[in-house]
Amino acid sequence: MPDAADRVAELRALIRDASYRYYVRDDPPVDDAVYDAWMRELEQLEAAHPGLVTHDSPTQRVGAQPSSRFSPHRHLQPMLSLANARGAEELREWNRRLAAVLDQEGMAGRPVRYVVEPKIDGLAISLTYEDGRLAVGATRGDGEVGEDVTANIRTIMAVPLVLRDGIGAPPERVEVRGEVYLPLEAFAQFNEARAREGLPTFANPRNAAAGSLRQLDPRLTAERPLSAWFYAVGAADGIGAVSHEDMLAWLREAGFPVNPLIAVYDDIDAVAVACAAWEERRGDLDYDIDGAVVKVDSLEMQRRLGAVARAPRWAIAYKFAPTTATTLLRDIRVNVGRTGAIVPWAELDPVHVGGVTVERATLHNQDDLARKDLRIGDTVVVQRAGDVIPQVVSALTQRRTGDERAFEVPTHCPACAAALVRPEGEVIWRCPNRSCPAQLVESVIHFASRGCMDIEGLGEKTVQKLFDVGLIANVADLYDLTAEQLVPLEGFKDQSAANLVNGIGQSRQRPWPRVINALGIRHVGQVTADAIALVAPRLDALLGATADDLARADGVGPVVAEAVTEFLSSGDNRAMLDRLRAAGLTMEMDVPDGPVDGPLTGCTVVVTGALQAFTRDEARRAIIAAGGKSTDTVSRKTSFVVVGADPGSKVAKAENAGVPVVDEATFAAVLAGSAPVPERGD
């Protein structure tokens, strides 16, 4: 027994530390197989020695029997509501009221710091720990009394059952406040599974999280991939914090996941900018936020400010426009993409969501449509976050009347009537006709887009117009256009015609990797095009490349190599490339004869945001010239991230992964060899 007891204690410590590193630090110390082996060994030891089982063992997250009801739980400290601000002016008005109260409290002139937190759209919970162990988990309820859902709370892996030793002696009793949520990807999979089983689907992740947490059988809750963020402490003794920022640090050390995007600001104007930025970037997250919470950082100021009615004066919710809404699915139609992909889309009753009116939404592909069991006439949930294309998340099957009808997948291309094919291993049906007019239009739109040849003024409507009047039939025809041909067309005048021809002319200077990307070859984006250009640095080399030649390019596997060679095997495509060369496009680039030994040798670098001294292409080429690899995706293999203006979510991903983040000046110094490559933080 002593040996078993020692091993049980050791395994519990290992598992708790691994859970903390995974859920709080995003830095798992071992892979899943090792973690699972520890858990299996612990289960076996506890089964062999029942006397060693404790209620806070990692094996006991699921095990309680179903409950017939939830008992009420009175919070030690009330869970107050938040007043709302919609827009920067209402936020500043809140700050003016706050300043007036501080003046009355004799704190005039003292600087105020603010903590800004993403407002998770989930279900608020309060956890009570006694002597460092989870005693009660409860819903918010009316703020004074919630429902005791301890058995269900214990199934959530992000919730620590025991506080970490790193905080020293735990408080005798402490309330921790947080939000249970369902990640967006998990929500989509969850709804799809329910639809397949003929069960009602949920309208949004918040409803799914709330329904999951209030299951009478904890075993059902355990089957649902819930997670949680924690952001506050209620009643507590013995935590030596003087600011909200200190309290968040204590929560992290105690083992609670605290959102890494929380930031502290020194003035209300910076707070307003941060809140507005989050509304734009909310689509980058894998969980829903419906606003930002702004709090006064000083706990002494919070105490002086107090509360009015049921809301604290020292905090406010900056509310965003909703990103989900329900509406009628009027019809399902299909588009033909530049590679022949048949993509279904939804025609909707107009609905206001994410700050815009939505009438169309993507349905991805036929398999996705079937998994969601979407039918014409359904009431559906539409989602739009930031600049993300609106999509239909699910159907509210419980609202069906029986008049809905299934979508019939087309067998022939709606643009050219060619019989559709579905390549082995793919989920998308395709039109195989390379001369399909819809594909040709989409290929020109892609060619002219900002990430490719960047031809200003050549948008979707203009491209369609040029096709309709017979001025172009493929991308090479663009370089034969004259202003005289354009002026008679509706929407053109002398200046606009001259501007478009000038924009087309300027595109001749785009570098060779951009030209490769602009060709619209399947599976080839800018990063892959950069890699292909290194092994085929001129057009003739590309035309003569075999699949094996292309597979030498970094990140180019057999699927991509086959797609490129298939594209180049077309006589029409080769003739089009010859015409582009004759039109004066850049069809070559200088590359080193062998591996580059430079300041970035062996490094993988991501650039995000707008740089001042480099365009994105110039930054990529500088990284490659210095011996490095340029990618668009942040991962644990990333050496460092270069940040310019408006960087987006990659900064947070880098920080979560322990990847160094540097500014443009540091990047330039590293390239010049006058500064070392930044070291990782892990």
C-alpha cells in the first residue's frame, strides 16, 4: 500500500501539472499519449486500492449519478450585473461619471488604470474553494442565489479541482468567477452530430454551453467539449492583491485559465481604441465574445466607487453588434469557382448580423450541407464575425413545419452544362471543363486581386462586364486592353478607363512569385508560390518542371506538385503563359546557387500587419535571402513574429505559443546581422 500511495500521489501531481501547463500556459510538457498513460495507470491503481480514491483525484471528474434537481447555492459575495456602453462616447461618459465619484471620495487627480477583457459569450459560474479544494460550483442565477452544478463543473478539464501549490497557503475559502463556453469549432461539430442523430440543434454556442452545464446527468456534460476562462475573485481572505491585475496573476498561479488577451491601459482613449479593435478582430477567435469588459484596476478605487443598483460603478461592458442571428433559408444555389469547384450558397431573408445586413451566406460544400441537414424553408442560425464571410451554422430543426424541402445536388455545371465530377478523396464536386465561362471569370478576378497582381479598379463587376462584351476571355487578354475600348462601356469615362489601363500596366512589375500565385493553380497560395519560385526561378524552368522537381520546394507535397503539373499540361494554359511573357510580365527572379548561410538560416518567420520599410513581398524575399523560411501561420515551430500596424490575432497566438514578437526595427537589425535572432520564451 505505501508504494501504491506514493505512486498515486506522484501521478496526481504529474497530471495536475500537465493540465495546468495545457489549459493555463498553453505549453503542454508531454504529448497526449504520455498524459493518457498516466491517467490509465492512476485509474488502475485506484481500482486496485479503493481506499486511495479521493473526490479531487483527476479520475473523479465524471462519476456522480444523475440528479433529479439542482440545489440552490447562495453566493458568498453577489455576482453583480454590468452596465452597458455602446460606442466610444458612452464609454467616455461612464468615465466622466467615475471621475466625479472619485472626486467626491477625495481621490481627485489620482491616475486611473483600466483593465480591458474580452467579454466571453458563455455562462457565468462561481466556484468556491475550501482549503484549496473545489467545494461548490454554481451558476450565476439571480446574482444572489444560483444553482449548485458542482458535479457538472467537475467534468470540465479547464477547471482545477485543487489549487496549485505555487500560491503558498491557499485561502480558507475563496470564490472564483469565470465563464464556461463552447469553442466555435467544437460547437459546429456538436450541432452536426445532433443533426445526424435527429436531435434539436442549438442556436449558438452560449445556448449549447448553458444546456450542457445544466444536464441532470454529469456524464452527458462530460461528453461535451466545454472550456472556461476565469476573470475575477469574489469573497476571499488572504490574497495580497492591490489591483485587479494582481488578482488575475494570482488566478493564473493558482491554476485557472486567464485569457491572455487581457490588457491594461492608462487612459480612456486607449481603452476606446482597444474595444473598437476587438470588435473588428473578434472573428479571429475560436470562441464568441459579445463585447469587452472595462474595469478600474485599483481595488481601493473599486471599493470607493462601489455599486449602484445591481451594477458596479467601476466596471462597464462595451457591447458589440451581435454576430449570430436567425432567419429564413429561402433557397440554396451554387457558384462555380476558378478551379471548377461547385460551392453551394444560401439565399436568406435579410437579417442584421455583425453590423451589416446579410442576404447571402456560404454553405462550404455538399457534404457540409448534408451534415447540417439544411433544408430550403428552414429557420437557420447565421454567423458573421469581423470580416468573415457569413455562414449558415445550423438549422433550428425544432421549428420545422414539414413544408421544408431538401436541396437537390446538381449533376451538371450551371454555367456550361458539363457533367460534374468528384475526384477521389475530395468532398467538392467540380466542373471539369477548363473553358467553362464561370471558371474563366473567377480566374481573372483572382488574378487581379490584391494578393496577386493587385490591379486597382479591376473588381468582380468590371471583370464580368469585360467578359460579357467580349473584350477578354482569359487573363492574358487584359494586357491587350486600351482606354479607347473601355470608354464606351457603362461606368467608364476617359479618366477611369485610363486609370484601369495604367493599373494593368503597373502589374507587369509584380515579382515572379506573385505571378505564380495569380495563376490560380489549385492548392497554391502565396507561401507555396514563393517556395515554387525558388526551384523554378523562371518561366521556362516552371514549364519544364516535373512533379519530382516541384516536390523539392519547401512545403510542396505530391498533391500540390500534381496540381501544378496538371495545370502546366494544358496547351491553353501554356499558350496563356507565353502571352503573359510577351506582354512583359516579370517571369524570372534571381536565386542563390545553393543553401543560403545568413542571419536567418534555420529560422521560420511570420510577418503580420503593415510594415513601413517593406511591402509584404519584400519582407518575404528578405527573409529568404537571409536564409530563413517565410510562412503565414504561427506555430510552435515559428522562430519569431514580425509585427507591423494592425497585426490581427497572430500576436496573441505567438504569445500563447511562447514565440517572440518583434517590431520592424528589430527585424531590420536581425536581417543586417547587427542584432541576434530573438530567443523563444519557453
